[in-house]
Amino acid sequence: MTGTGDLVYSGDHLRATLFNGVSDRLAITFSFREKGRTAFAPVSPVKQMIAQGFAQLAITSCANDWFINPDTVGIEAVLQKLAPHYKAVHMLGFSMGGYGAFRFARAANATYVTAISPQFSIHPDVVPIDKRYRADAGGFERDLSDLTRVPRPNLQGIIITDPFRPLDLMHANMITEVFPRVAIARLPFGGHPATSLIARASNPGVIQHTALKSPPTAAPIIAAHRAARRGDAVYQKALAAKLLTR
């Protein structure tokens, strides 16, 4: 179904909804972190994905748990059953969703990934320097969440990050150690997520458009970022502050 979607997995912690399932290409999207999330949010298809003939699988979480919970293994099983029906699988996620894209890439037999400011981990023992997500890390099991246990060396794609967010750049570098064919693209003063400037310019479609390419390349996103920065007050303020420190 294209409108309401088919709920192909329904757990207490994770859900997976399939839109336009009869296709030969699949795009998998993930919910991102939202402050105070305690319930599942409504799910709707990404219009651009459906318009380009993709099936879309929306994986959503009822909490900011980075998809690590009692339903993690269940989602992996669903992905392993679905993946053989598609000749290409594209992953797209922002921040927490970007982590999810890499965490489930092997189970989904993913071909391509586009991840915006993703994390390598939020476990305090793995990234002790990054304390931003400590409140969400209580149930973040180290073994189940470990990306080094689910490598996919042939996965191609991009990580979009703000190089002036040192922790985000650190995570990007750690991810590419496990997924060596994924390239890092830098959007200076883009914020977190690094495409925030593009979103403020009301041009988020460029991200979905890029994620559906085979393979995705950063050039269109970088161009959109450059086009938007001149008239953006937040960008200009961040740039001025950086220049003053020098």
C-alpha cells in the first residue's frame, strides 16, 4: 500500500512500516532523536521516494534509544526477509537515525547509505568524551549496539557532518573505520544535524534526492549548503565567531 502503509513489524519498542512495497528498489528511513519522545509518532511516506518508484520502509522507535532494545533482533529478522526482494537498498538517517542506518545495513543487505551527523555509539565506555546523550544511554547495550560486530565493507555512500562540531566529526571518522567505502562530506557551520542550514532554506528535498542516487554523492548537498549560507543569520554568526577566535 502507498497511502497508509503496511505494518510489517510491530513491537513495544520498534515498528517498521512499508510503503509501495511492490518495487525493485527499497529506501529505508529511520526516526531521529526528538526531545522527550515517549511514544511512536505518526508515519507517512516520503513523497520523493514513492514518486521515483522506490518502496520505503520506515523504521521508527518509541524512545530515544538509538534502536537498541528488545526489538532490535526482530527488526534485523524482518530486514533479512525483505532484502532479497530488492535489487538495491538505500539507507537514510539523521543523527540517531544515521546510527540506525549503519546498525542495520548488514541485515538489510544495504547497497548505499546517506547519513547526516550520525553517531558511532552513545555508550559511555566507547565514546567517553561525548556526554551529549548520556540520558538516553541507560539501555544502550554495548554488544548489541557495536557497529564493529555488523560490518558491511561494500556499503557505499556519504556521511554529512559539520567539521566545526568536533564530536560529530569524531563519530564520522570512527564509522568510516568500519565502513571504509563511505566518504565524509563537510558542511561548515551546518550545525547538528549538519543539514540544518539547508532545512532553514526550505530545501530538504535535495537530501532525499541525493539518498536515492546510485551511489549517492555529496556534491548536490554541498551546493545547496553554499547557496543557502549567504542569507542565513545563524551561519553568519557562527562564521563571525570563528573568525574572531582566530
